[in-house]
Amino acid sequence: MLHQFTHKLVNSHAMIIVGNVNAKALAQTKLAKSVLDASWTTFRAMLKYKCENAGVWFEEVNEMYTTQTCSCCSSRLSSPKGRIGLGIREWQCMECGTLHDRDINSALNILALGHERLAGGIPVLRN
Ligand SMILES: [Zn+2]
């Protein structure tokens, strides 16, 4: 199943950006079962080598605070935090009023981080 899913992702995208989920650390918490079930480490490794073989850009970014940061205004004042906050799937930013789905907001922040890294990695040409 992982082979089929990663194959499909790599064949339908030119660039894939993932967060640096620390599966080993999460496996030592109460979230262990879901982390191990999801096979995060295997999935990410498979995705990376398939991207490299297919010429698809693969970028891994530090995902710290990506679930807590508003993807519209960058505020972290009103987002759910800590272990208790993990159960809250939707929240509204009190700064800009945007209603967020936790996973989509996090994905938008990871995408933005990947783009910043790409922009920073492009050499400036001087004549
Ligand atoms: Zn906001």
C-alpha cells in the first residue's frame, strides 16, 4: 500500500515538501500506536528515494509550530497548544478571524517553509 501511495504522489507532483516528524520520539509517547501504525519513517524514506529517482524535488522542513501558527497572519496567540490541543481539529484565529482545519493549516505552513527554503537556495546571478 505504501509503494502504491508514494508512487502515485511522486508521479503526480513536481515537488513534495514534508515535515520532519520525529517518529522515534513520538513512538515513546501515548501516541505510539498511531505513529507506528502509520509507518511514518518507512513512508518518508520511500517517498524520498522515489522522488530522487524520478527527478521530483523533495524537501524536508522543521515542522515545529506548524500546527499552532495561523497560515494567514502567522499569529500563534489563539491556536490550540500542547497534548490537550491535539484533540482540537478546528480552531479560529483571533487575530485575523480565519477558521482553520488543523491538518490543512499545518500543511499550508509546511508548504510555505519549503518555498522559503527553495527561494533561499536559488543562487543570485550577477553580471
Ligand atoms: Zn490569523
